[in-house]
Amino acid sequence: YILEQLKGLGVPLVVLPQNTSVQEVMSFQPRLILLSNGPGDPRNYKQQIETVRDLLKQTTPIRGICLGHQLL
């Protein structure tokens, strides 16, 4: 449902899997990084937390929904 709402805004949207590297994310030159919702306890996402930590070192704004917000 969230993806459909974002698509409805008509802005460019790239959806990447949770194990995407910082380099690959940044290769798209995003204007905004949105960390989406997902199942599970954020404490179980150690590698993703490291990736988020590295993404925060970039200049691109980051927002999160549900689990994405918890990872931030």
C-alpha cells in the first residue's frame, strides 16, 4: 500500500532489497532515501544498521517508516 501511494505521487521511485550496499544505493543519486516498514525486531538487523550508519554519513536526507524508522 505504501508503494502504491508513493507511485501515485508521480515521483521517480527505485525499490531496492534490504541487503543493498551503500555504494549501490548512492549510484542512483537519490534525492531522498526512504527506509520502509518490514517484519521483525530491529535488533536482528545488525548488517542493515551498519548500512544505515554509513548512509547517514552521506548528504542525502533519510526518512523511515516503522522498522525503517527504528533502524534509524
